[in-house]
Amino acid sequence: MNKTCKQCSKEFIVEDDDLAFYKKISPTFAGKTFEIPAPTLCPKCRLIRRMIWRNERRLYKANCNLCKKDIVSVYSPNKKFKILCRDCFWSDKWDQFQYVLDYDLEKPFFEQFKTLMKSSYLVNLYSTNCENSEFVNQEMNSKDCYLCTGGNDNIECYYLESCIHDTNCVDCYGVGFSEKVSNSEFCTVCFSSQYLFNCHMCHNCVLCDDCTGCDHCFGSKNLRYQKYHFFNEPLSKDEYFSRVGECLKNPEQLEKNKQRFSEHKLKYPYKYMLTISSTDDCSGDVLMNCKNTAKSYYCYKTENTKYSYILDSMKDVMDILSTGTGELCFDCASSSNIYGSCFIDACEKVRNSYYSFNCTNCHNLFGCVSLNHKEYCILNKQYSKEEYERRVGQIINHMQETGEWGEFLPISNSPFCFNETNAKEHFNLDCSEAKRIGSCWLDKDFSSKYSGPIYTPKALSNYLIGENPQAENEIAKCLQGVLKCKVTGQYFKIIPQELVACIKQRIELPTEHPDQRHKERLAKFNKMNLYSRQCMCEETKHGHNGRCKVEFETTYAPDRPERVYCESCYQKAVI
């Protein structure tokens, strides 16, 4: 089926297996099945719409509406939502049925849902079972962490995004099951390393790309189970430590070698797609232990998945954003443990529910906000099972007439402005473009103002107590001081835990604001676009005459400088 996106006006295709999936997940109420229609937006615009409902990193000072204590919230002060701290939100201090609506067939559904959101209590941050981690968001089961988002089961970690099961890691994205790793992306089971990209089971490595099972390697690419390599050159142990010591003796030398490495790695081939233990029927990028996962990105243990971004342990789903554990779901975002549900956001342990926000441990909800341990509710009002199904059928009939049925929660209903959300990070629309698609734009700066002395970080040796008699004094000045980002001019501080991690792991202190560091990490990733290309291998010993004929879809655009290989040629080149 050929369609034209009503948001960007570009043509897109709804494939036969997409239509079969919509039919498979279409709900039945009171004996009648209500088919989910083909989407009116292209996959990219659907992703943008979901991302506009997700604010991970913009945090604001606020006060709990019940206990009045100072808290941190994802909702900016000008939004006027009713915000509760986690203690109050999960307490019995308020009645979940205090704010309910009777559905009005004279008004659009989304208008009534927006009214309910404005009157309901919302939790300040989305974190579950996190200990001593007051400044984490969209995080689960983590301990002693600071400004980590979108991950789970992390311990003593700082400035991470989408990382799982890590310990003592700093400034990473998509790193899992690792310890003492910093400034790295898309790595697993690594230890005591810095500046890695797509590396696995590597120890004591610095500035490496696509290496596996390596130990003490520096500035190297495409190595497998090697030791003491310096820019892909094998060295003796003593020579290796001598050269690496020179490279890491101060921040200036490190920056020079970062630049050298960016040029050096272009000498080696790149695999068309970053995958580990995934089947051949997958497409997209950064897929691990996936089966039949198409046009999806940053997924782990997914099966029969399409048009999705950042998933963990999901099966038979489509159009899902930043969600872990679920099955038979469509067009959902920022949730976990969801089953048989569509068009929900920020929900946990929810089944057979539709158009709901910030609900937990519930099933059979329609249009609900901030409910916990409830069932058969519409716009937060309780019904019997029979009455629930009858009324939901009426509402869907009405939504079909208004064109709302089958659409995700609208951009205009989002509690966030475009430049607060993940959409801004991946799709850099300006203010006018954001407003054109129905979003708002946050113009006011709610950050604290500062005017005073600036502390300039010194080389790491200045903070090592055993190596510098003035180290304790320098540490005190660092913790008391305010730093200024060398790129943006934003002010920031180094917290004690972060400084301890830097000293223990021999990491140079940051000179850039955390937001700028995050921006630079994102700049390393390929955009979520797929291009049809031919393998660029021309090696004579790879089983083909002349250039390899294999074609594939890849996130490497044709005008990029990397030599992109198919799976077969790549494996022959690196092993």
C-alpha cells in the first residue's frame, strides 16, 4: 500500500506484513473487533511523534504538590502540571479516582485526555527501584548513580545513557555488562578502558573501534583477541607501555592521538551493520541477539520487530520507542513489561491497555493517567468488565469518526516542548519546524545563573595524591569551584563521586558540559536512515572477481569516507 505522510508529505509504503500485524493486534470489545488502520505518518514521523513524548535529560527544580519539599522534575515550571515526589506519588496520601471524566461524545478523545493529564498528579521522575540516585530518569534498579538515563541495573555510574548492568562507568552510551569504562559507546563486557566504540570483551584498551577480546591495545581497529597493539602494530610489552604512557601523559597528547585515530581507522573496512549474534533477516543498526528485526536500531534480544528504537527483550512488536520486555504491542513509548497494548507512554507492568500515560500494574485501561493496580477504567473512572467493553466500543467508534483511532498520542498533547525531548537530539528541527508539526518550543532558560571565578581543570597528575604534594588542595578547589564548558560556555560542576572515579580510573577531568559531551557522543552515530549499497571489497582472496557483488541496506551514506563491506568480506578481512 502506497501512502503519503500527512506530516512531511513524503511517500511511504505500508507493506503486507505490516497490514497483517495491524490485524493481528486489533482489539475486540464486546464481541466486535476494531481494526487498527494503516498509519497516516511515515516511519520517521511516527518516531519523531513518540520521541516528543520523552524527556530524558532536561531536569528542573520543583516542589512536590503534597509534601512541598524541593525536588527535581522532568516538567518545566511553566507547564503547571501537578507534580509529586516519588514518596508521595506511591503513597496513600491521594485518591487515584480524585480526577475522573465521563466520556463526552461531543468532544474529540484527545482533547478530553489532555484535560485529564492537566488535572492528574504526575510523578517527578521516571525511575523504579533506584537507591541513592535522585538525579536519574527513565532508569531501573540502579544504585549510587548520577544523571544516568534510559538504563537499568547500574552501580556507581555517572552520565550514562541506555546502559545496562554497568559498574563504575562514566560518560557512556549503550554500554553493557562492563566495569570501569569511560567515554565509550556500544560496548559489552569491557573492563578498565576508555574511548571505545563497538568493542566487546576488551580490557585495558584506549581508543579502539570494533575490537573483540583484546587486552592492552591503543588506537586500533578491527582486532580480534590481540594484546599490546599500538595503532594496529604489535609491540613488546615494554615498548607498548612506553608509547602509551607518552600518549596519555597530558590532555594535549591525548587530543592529538584522538585526531590521529580518527584518520587511522579509515584505513580499515567497516561492516555494513553493527550486529552480534543476530539473524540475517535483520536490518537497521546496532542489533544484538535479534531475530527478524527490521528497520530498527539499538535493540537487544528482540524478535519479529519493526520500526523500533532502543528495545530490550521484546517480541511481536512494531513502532516501539525505549521499552523493555513486552509482546504484541504497537506504537508505544518509554515503558516496560507491557503486553497486548497500543498507544501508551511511560507505563510499567500494563496489559491490554490503550491511550494511557504513567500507569503501573494495571490492565484493561483506556485513556487513563497515573493509575496503579487498577483495571477496567476509562478516563480514570472505574467500570465493570461488561460496561467497560461496551463503553470502549462506543469511544472507538467515535474516534474512528474523528480520525483519532490508530494514532499515537498527539504531539500537541505532549507535556514537553520539542527542544526538551529526544526528538531534538536526533531530528534537529528548529523552532518554526517544531511548531509546524504541532509541538511547542521552550524559550525560557530555567538554569541557575552564575557570575564569579571559574575553575580550570588541571592534568590528572595534579589530583593524584601520591604523585603531587598539592593534590589535596587541588581536589578541594575542584570540588568547590565552577567550571565553564570550553565549547558552549555553560557552567557545570564536578561532583565528588565523579572526581573519585576519574582519579581511580586515570580519566582526565572533563572540560566540557555534560550536555556537550552527550551531543558529541551522539555525533559519532550514524543517522537512522538506510541506504541501498554494494559491498566495496575488491580483495582478490575473498571469493569474488573484482568488486564484490553483494548488496545490502546500511546506515553508511554513499558520500561517507568509510569502506563498507558485506558480512562475508568483512569477516575475511578481520580474522
